[in-house]
Amino acid sequence: MYVDTEANICQFENLFTHPDHRGLGYGEALVADALARGQDAGCDLFFLTAAADDWTHDWYQRMGFVEVGMSHHFSCAD
């Protein structure tokens, strides 16, 4: 989890539940805890990335996250 306290933004990264433990509510509990920690840090904007064709996209939508956009930026150093 990345927290920018100056901008009040929280980003979730690399949330993972081992396949043997999926479907038991651990993932939802992990996200709920991350949201609470971000709120405690003063964040009011939370975001994550999930590919539209990946199962996690629908899972996060069921948890209340909404897609607001997609952007990519690549650069190369010479």
C-alpha cells in the first residue's frame, strides 16, 4: 500500500490471497483493513489497477470500486 499524505491518496498494490484460501473472505478483509489504514492516514482517494480482462477487475467492482479511467505511459532512456 502506498500512501501520499500530502495529496491524501492511497494506492493498493500486490494484494494477494493464496489460491488455497480464496473464497473465505480473507481478500475482502485485507482490502477493508487497507481502506481503514488509508482513512486513518487521512486519505480520501483510493485507487488500484486491475486489467479489464482479469478476474480481479470484477472482484473489485463487487467490492464497490468503480473504473474511472485507464492510462499508460512508457518512456525510454537513451
